[in-house]
Amino acid sequence: MFIPSSITYGNADDDVGGGISLSSADPILRNLIVTENNGREGGGMYNRNSDPILSNVTFEFNTATQNGGAIRNFDSSPVIIITFPPIPKT
């Protein structure tokens, strides 16, 4: 599964994964903004038995009452690709 260019905003869950919740799934997530979500575990994203690939995914202002304000992993190994903008020449 490939999910391009989306925003998840302002969701709340009393359990897990306020913004995104994965169970036994290995999606490729690109160009996402996950913001202002909350849950008990994994305010922004909760992964259970999942190995997603995240590229250019921004997590901001997500909260959890127990574990993982941005991301909570349970038996999961996500691949997080971090890119930095080029440094301008001076």
C-alpha cells in the first residue's frame, strides 16, 4: 500500500494511534503531515507487528497519555528515511 501526500489532523483515540494505527501492515507512507492527534499510546502513529516505510513524514504536536507522543512501536521495525534540505553556499 502506498499513501501519498495527506494530512491527518486533530484526531483523538482513547486507545492507540490517534493519527495512524497499523496492525500487521507494511505500507509506504510519503509526504505526510501528522499533527495535533492524541491517544493513549502513539498519539501520532501506533505500529503493531508492522514495518512501515516513512519518507518525508512530519510529526508535530501529537500527544499520548502513556507512551509515544509521536510514534509507538510494538513488535515493529519501521524504516524512517530522513532527508535534510541542502545547505546554501555562502
